[in-house]
Amino acid sequence: MQTRKFGTNGPDVSVIGQGTWYLDHGDRKAAIAALRRGIETGMTHIDTAEMYGDAEPVIADAIAELPREMLFLVSKVLPSNASRRGTVTACERSLRRLKADYLNCYLLHWRGSYPLEETVAAFEELVASGKIRSWGVSNFDSDDLDELVDIAGEGKIACNQVLYHLQERAIEHAVVPWCERHGVAVVAYSPFGHNDFPSPRSKGGEMLQAIADAYKATPRQVALAFLTRTASVLAIPKASSAEHAAENARAGDLKLSEVEIAALDKAFPRGPKPRGLPML
């Protein structure tokens, strides 16, 4: 499993991690098995959020017997809770649900009505108290990031977690370049799309399959390898089974050629820059 720097001053983190949105909607035992298999295969970066229902308690059960230091745990505060005091309270609640002493990173899920100054102050308070090791954001466009770095300073923002898949490449216009200039990790959520992975009968799907066949891989592994082709990007696909988790993990060692990247770039064009940053 390849690893990449998580922010300017952060540790090396598995390039493919584990998302947990809707993790609590299926079979709990299967979800726990998927998380554990993912960890065994090197996907020690586990992402969750207070918005994700019972995902945090499911994760707690999956990691209960594991050394805390081997894991990179991330959770998120809802914008409606992101006042200074509300952020601290939400973080403490997530820690209790995860049965963890600290988070490796804590994110603002998307921008809301509370001033960023309040949320940043809470993040820094949580860092000082040892409850989080770093902080970042999710669903921030480049202008939001400009404002945030003016408030917090360079080197403080660990990551920006954003929607990114083959058929939604808007972040390549401004967000990825911004993050690369400022040493901020880009974390791709929903990297297979939201129930709209390319059909094997489509031209793009046929291209994915052809490249996958050359590597004895799967189209989803090829998709993950394409999305993480640059050193700034990590991805957090969700897996509903242990087999699916193992499949995702194998993408962490797949490197595509420049010719293959160019072919996928043509098959899935990024399109014009949208007026607003897409998000789910």
C-alpha cells in the first residue's frame, strides 16, 4: 500500500483509506468485517462523521482490540454545531462514540453560518488539549480555502475532503492546484460516484475494463489508481464486505502509465469549471 503525506506536517497515510457513509445501513457484522479486512490490507485511514448515523460506534467495535497508534482516524463536525463551544462538544461526543482518546484529524463537514474564526479557534483548542492531532475541512472551494488560510495561517490546514470521481472532476480546475501549492492533502470521497459508476457497456466502461485486464485488476481499482495519480490525492472508498475492502486495497499499489492516464482523461473529460463546487 502506497502512503502519502497528510498535510505539510502530517504523517504518511495510506493512499487508499476507508469511507463509512451509510456503513450503518447494512449488516453490522459485515461492516465490521469489511473495516477489519481493510485495516489488515493497509487501509488504516478511516474516515467518518457525526452525520453518519451509527458509523462511529460500528468503527469502535471494528478497532476495539487494535493498537490505537496504527490507525489514522478522521471525523467531522456538522456546520450547525461548528461554533467554538459546539465544535469542542461535538468532537468529545465523537470520541466517546469511537471509544478513542484522540482523532488524527477533525474536519468541518462543509461551510455553514458560524464564522470560520470560531471553528478554527475550537480546532486549535482541541489540538492543544490533545483531543485531535490536526484539523481540516470538507467541501471547500478555492476561495473558501483562501479565506481560511488568511485566518489560520499557512501549514495549519491538513486536508480538504471533496467529491471526486471519474465523472466529476471539478476539483482539478482550482481546488487541487490550490492544495498542492499550500501543502494540503486532497481526500476524494465517493470515488466511485454515488450509484453511478460507469457502465461496462459504455465507452468509458470499456476503457476501464481494457486497462484493468492488462493489470489483472478490476475497473474500480483502475478508477482509484487514476484518481490518486498525483501525489496530493488520497481516496476513501466505502466497502460493504471484506472482499470489497480487499479489492479497494489492491488499488493502493496500482500505478498507471502516462498513456493509460491520457486515455482515461479523454474517456472521462473533466469538463468546464463549474460555478460552484459539487458536493453530496
